[in-house]
Amino acid sequence: MSRFGAEPGGETRERLEDELAPPAMYRVLMHNDDYTSMDFVVHILETVFRKPSPEAVQLMIQIHKSGLATCGVYPAEIAEAKIASVHGQAREHGYPLRCTMEPE
């Protein structure tokens, strides 16, 4: 036994590898609705998801035509924070805009 409490390659090494594993990633999806303005969707894509204007417009069109689009891929806590920001801003402006997340 080593002086650190475990054999080389044993339990301590496995625990360290688990601790260093990259976080699970989640896709944030924005859903189309019949009430939220296209300008507001573009604004959200630019401000919350930091998309450049041309990309934000393309994503808005994709959301409008296909019903949803991926806005970004993030660790769970960041994805949840972005969704909360979208929902909060949408409520403030009287829109039912909805985002969800799913595992990558």
C-alpha cells in the first residue's frame, strides 16, 4: 500500500478520474409559439445566447419554420440559468416563449 492510502491505479485513482470528468452537457432548445415576436426571439438569441445578429436571425427562422432549434450546449447549471433568463424576460414582456433542455 502506498503512503497515500491506496495502491497505484486503485480506488483513489478512480475517484480522482471521476472528479475530473467533464460535466454532462445539455442542449437548450427554443420552441416556436404563435405569440412571441420574431424581433424578441432575435433579441433573446443575441443577448442570452450571445449569437451574432446573422446567426440569431437564421436560428429564429429555423425555430419559426421547424418548431424548435438548439440555441447552445452547456453544462446543466448554465443551461438552467439561461432558460430561467429567457422565461423571466419573456414574462416581463408578456410573451409565452419557452425553452427546454435535453442531454447532449
